[in-house]
Amino acid sequence: MSRFGLLREHDFRRLFLADTASQAGTQVLMLALPLVAVTALRASAFEVGLLGACQTLAFAVIGLPAGAVVDRLSKRAVLVVSDWARALALASVPVAWWLGLLSIYQLYAVALVLGVFTVFFDVAYQSYLPYLVERERLVEGNSALEVVRTVAMLGGPSVGGYLIQFLTAPFALVTTVAGFAWSALCLRTIRRRETRPRQRRAHLGKEIAEGVRFVLGERLLRRIAGCTATANLFGAMAQPMILLLLARELGLGAGTIGLLMAAGGLGGITGALVNARLARWLGQGPTMWLGIAVPVPLMFALPWMEADWRLGLFALSEFGIGAGTVVYNVTQVSFRQSITPAPLLGRMNATIRFFVWGTLPLGGLLGGVLGEVIGIRNTLLVAACGGGLAVLWLLTSPLRTMRELPAASVDAHGSPQ
């Protein structure tokens, strides 16, 4: 195998560069957008939670039809349009701030638009990789792209934190706008054209139902979806409260917050480096559930955080969550892609996203409500308890001991046999 692997291939390299730019900008966005609400607009816990819900609401509302639409269109075109749409929507925030017109309601609207086009981007993105690389190299491709995400997690929050500190949160968003624009330009240069099946299209509703049937018909996919959905629900509950705790209760600057959160990226890189060895040593199934289980005890340190040595426990928690997330994602995403026939890739990914990301707006809303009613720290305790339940989906399934994840037997139409 070549020393640089898939990076020597022109089209994968362009996808890799696009992902690098998009992920770097997204890491700044994850920190900057809620901090615009917290610091610039003095938003309440409920308003910050509602903002998080707006960012992910689209996955619950349009997640399923998005998959059927993506399967009908050029996936590269969907990616490019989504990048430009997100760049334009986000650019309105610093402009409105400069004109003195920015409000929490504009942030809600921008978050909703970002969510819609993120749905299409993510569904098309995970469905596009199998068109660029052979299926036996999907793990290699996903691992390379996961490294990009984790490196962005490592450097993005710290760089973003200092950008926010020196430029203010609204103007730091310009970095993300540039990342989306560069991603679109890189994607435009991919040479390989998709070969979509020439067949008479069924009614959109029937195509959506076919994707849902495929996912629900595969018992391992059902378990993976349940695990990820549970983890996302309680993770979305915790995330806005963590920012409120660090920025408002502990009074930490954006740069310090970014440095602390960069520990998640360092953990992610570690997870990417050890993932293949763990899978060989323990088997793919145990590697998957350990990625979810190991970080859980660290989450219980968050409710007792103070601006002293305990910040080290927060960094350790971020490290563990970052490592576990990468180990889990590389294993389960590669399995999903390899088990699914090409004509169903968009609908499979959209169906999975509907189930696992559809819990995010609910988690953000619950976090905001609980933050107002029982307080930020108690909400983090509830989130830690709930997050520990996610691993039960895997421990009570055949995945608990499977050394090799099977490729499902499917017919030519993608229906389970």
C-alpha cells in the first residue's frame, strides 16, 4: 500500500481537503455561536438550550425525506450547494452585529438554516465516500476523515477561543464562513462522476419507507441507532450547560474554554491511532461498546467543576469522550456503509440520522428547561446518568462479543433477506 494511502488519489484528496476546511470552521462555530448568545446577547439558560435545539431540529423534521432526495440527485452538487448556503446564512451574523441589529431571534433563524443544510450535507457526505473509494477501503477512508475531525477538535476550539476573545464571537464566525466556502471550492474539483441507477423512481414516500424498512430490518443497525440516539440526547442536554458553567458561573475567558475543549481533539487523535489495534485485539463489537462505556465515569466530574485543579478533570473528561467517540464512530459508520447497497446509501444514512440526530433538539430543549428549573449543575448530573444508559443497547445485543461485524445479505433492491 502507498505510504500516503488514499491521499495519493486526487478525488479522495479533494474530499479530504474539503472536510478539513469544513471541520475547522465547524469547530469555531460550535464554540462561537452559543457564545454570541451567552456573552453578546446575555441569553438565559433556556434561550441557549433553545438555540442548540434550533441547530438540530432539521434532523427530526426533514431527516427522512432528505435521504430520498439525496439518492435522486448528484451528491457532489448537494454538498456544494449546502456549503454555500451555510456560508451565506452564517455571514449574516457578523454583518448584523456590526450594524447593531443582531438579536437572539436572528440567531434562531440562522441556526435553523444551518441545520437544514447540515442535514443535506451530512447525508450526502456519508453516502458519497463509497462512490470515491472501494468498499474494502472504507475503514481507511473513514479513519482518515475521522482524523481530520479530531485534529480540528484539537486545534479548533483553542484557536477559535482566542479568535473569539480578540475579535468577539460574532466576527470569529467569519472563519467558519471561509471554511464552508473553501470546502465548496474543493468539492467542485472532484473529477469522478457518480453512476446513479437508471430506474423509474417510485413515489418519494415509498422511497423513504424503503430506507426505514432497511434500517429497522437489520437488528444490528437498530441497536447502533438506539445507542447513538441515547448518547446524543443526553450529550445535547449537557453541552449548552457546560458552556454556561464555564463562561458564566466560573467566569473563564473564551481562550481558556477553547483550550480546555481542545482536550477532546487530543483524545480523538488517540482514539484514531489505537482504533485498529483495539479492533484486532478485542474484536469489532467489544471495541464499539467500549468506545461508549469508558468515558461515562468521567462525565460525573462535570457537575462539581470549579475554577481550580478540577478543571483538569474537565480536560480529562473531554479527552475520554473524544477518544471514545472516534473509536465508536469509525467502527459503526464503516459497518453501516459496507452493509448497505449503493442505491440505498442516502436513505440509510438519512434514516439513521433521523433517529440519532432527531434526539438532539429534544436534548437541547430539555437541557434549557432543566437548567432554569433545577440549575446548571444538577442538569449536568442528570445528563451524566442518562448518558450511561446508551451502552446498554450494545451490551444486550450480539455486538457485545462479536469479533467481526457481519456484512448483511441483501437482494438487488436493497431489501434484507
